[in-house]
Amino acid sequence: MKPVRIVIFAKAPRPGFAKTRLIPALGAQGAADLACRLLVRAVREAMTAGVGRVELCVTPFRNDETWPAEIRAAQVDWTEQGDGDLGERLARVTKRVIDSGESVLLVGADCPELNAARLREAARSLRRCDATMFPTTDGGYALLGLRRFDASPFANMAWSTDIVAQETLRRLAFLKWTVETHTVLHDIDEPADLKWLPSVAGEARV
């Protein structure tokens, strides 16, 4: 059985750079503050899950002063996302992790419902399936887990649209990979999503 690596994709929680779609509701600083709290929570849940190493794949790199002290002190690997669109960046890190002999759980920091128990659930899925997914209500996904690599689930994807999860599953089916999907979760991307914060992430309340 392959070891599992959780890779958290994250932007530095800098005003005007992180969670920009929340700026109309929270202001630039408020959106950045929320991004920071969500990121701290995502790292904590990933480490609590105990399924394998945790990697922060970030932009810009670690020397940005806006990374919070709790994140800087965490026992995680730091890597840089590098160039290209989201699909190219996801494909690059997926290939690297799988080539190293690990399975990968790709996650963001936008879904406070993606807790340690659900990360463990996803890791268990990869013992019996080639891929696993936690979809989100907006049509994307909060987690994509893979134990094999192919670039097609990431290439020429209409990111940030309501077809991402459906199209990803279609491409995985075309590859004839076994897939397990899980509970549909809520991302915090738009002002209307803020209502999901109190019930699932008290520490991230606005």
C-alpha cells in the first residue's frame, strides 16, 4: 500500500491577493484575515489526520511575510506552485508525488468541512480505488485523491466553474480508473458562502 501525502494548495493570505471574491463583503483585509484562519485550520486538520506527510504548495514562496507564524512553525514540507494555470500546477505536483511512490490528496484551504476524519476517509479510499473526490456544492471539488498519474484530469479545465467536478469524473471514467466520491461539501468562495462558517468553523467566524 502506498503512503499518502496531503498537498495543500494555498495563496499567501495577503490583502488583495487571497479570497478576492470575498472582498465586497469583508474588505481586502477582512478577506485576507479569513484566508489566514482557514489556512491555519486546513494545516491543523491535515496534520491531525495522521495519514502521511503534509506539504504546503504555495504562491508566493515561504519568504512572504504574510504567512502566519503558526504555519511557519508547522512540521510540513514547503514547495512552490510555480508557473502555469491551476491545471498545470496541479498536474506537476501530482506527477512528482506519485513518481516518488506516494498517493496524493490534493486539497485547498477553502473548505472548513474538510476535516481530519474526512481526510482519513479519502486516504482509505485510495487503498481500494484509483481516485477519490469530495465534490462541492458549487460544482468543483474540495479534495481530489489519486494513486495514479495522468495529465488529462487537469488539462484545459474550465476552473472556477460549476462543471469542474463533473468533467473531472468524466475524464477519470474515460481512463477507466476506479473512483469513489464522498459527501458534497461547501467551499467558502463567495459572500453567500459565509453562512457556512459558524456551523463548521467557529474559529473562522467573521
